[in-house]
Amino acid sequence: MLNLLHREFIVKNSYLLTLALTTISGLYSAQTFAQCELNPDILNASYQLTSSSNQTAKTVHQSQINLWRQGNTVAHQYPQTDITESWYLLANQQIKPSRYFDGYQRAIEYQPGEVVHGKTEKDWSYRYQLVSNKLIEQLTLVNESGQGCKRSQRFSKNTPNGLVTLTWLPELKLISQFNWQQGKGKQQVTEDWKLIEVEHNPATIKAFFNNLSQYKTTDYADIGDDHSDPFLTQMVTLGFVEHGASGFYDVQGHALEANGHQHSH
């Protein structure tokens, strides 16, 4: 009788152990499946920027920005102006900016820590993501959905400068959609950023950065010494050498700052 009970005890416990292991295995598999295997450091993403205003008659302006990432190098490509801006993150966390004039196959190179248009590059996330971590931290998480690479978070906040909403892809560190509404009625102005395409082809990304590396480069510090280069003279006159559309900008080229989306000048 004791042997029979002992066998039943072993069988039941073996069954429970198998069930527990199966459940744990299933949970582990689900967790593994939910992970994102794409590398956020190797991608290019295209955004459509739409700016609309209700003042007098509703006006709409559209443009595009392409975000490129390759390891410690990121670039913002502006097809409308034939300008690409790039930043390289050094081992000491300093940021080295460069500006490429695609139509001329020319580039201006700045030194890490150099003041460009009144400020020094310090926030890598601002360039890497088009929106800084400081801004995201100021917003309120509304909901979360999806899993793996498609996991998205929706943030929102009513600031003194308008209503801000952000749909964020945390695994890829990408904006899915950004919307900023300022004013009401005929005074309402809306900025909208929408992700239209993402690619993770290393060959395409390598080719893009290799092409930029072929441009004739001039160090910013040497520009004042060369008065014979018509390209440099023209760029300095137009103000492009120091100031260009970069970072989280509206379609008019005004920076949307992290501290409430004020326009910078």
C-alpha cells in the first residue's frame, strides 16, 4: 500500500514539475519572441514634415528629413536644401559636427566642442533621435502597445507653448509621430512629423556615408584664411557655414527646443 502511494506521489510530482517547466519554457519563448533583434545603430529613417496654419487661409507646407545612423555617426539629410548634417560621438563623449553641401560635393568640418551658431554640441540623443531624452522625460506616458521592434509608447503634455503628443518606438529609439499644436481657432499652428519608412540595410547605409567621405572638406577654422574659394565665400555670405537646419526642427527651420518648444533664432 505504501509503495503504491509512493509511486502515485512521484507520478503526480513529476507531472507538476513537467507542467511547471513547460510553462516556464513557454514564457521564456514568448519573452524571446518579443525582443527586438534589429540594431538601432544601423538604420535610415524617412520623415514627412507637415506645417499648417489656420491664420487667414489655411496654409500647408511639407518637407522631408532622412535620419541615418551608422554606429557612432548620425546624419540628418535635408533633400529640399541639398544639405546633410552629421555628428560623430567620440570615446570621450564629445561630439564632432560636419556639414555637407550635397549639390557642391563640399563639406565644412568643425572640431569637437567648437561653438556653432552660439552653442556647443552636448546632447547626443538630440541628434541621434531628432528629439532629446530631456524632452521625452518631460512628457506623460499615456499608453503602450505592441511588442518587440513594434512596441510603441504614446506621450502627451499640455505645455504653455501648446499641446505636444509623441508616439515613440523605444526599441529603435525612433519617433513614429510627433505633433505640436499651438494656439486655437484661426491662430492655431500645427507641426506634424510622421515616420514614412525605415530600412536596416548595412550596405545602403555604408554607401551613403562613404559618399559623404568623398566630399572636399574644409576645416571651419581655415575658412577665414581662404578668400579665393567662391564656394566658401558664398556659403559664408548666405550664413550656411555656421547656421543650418538641424536637430528637431519645424519645416521653416526653427528649432523646437526641449524646454517647451520655443523657437530659437
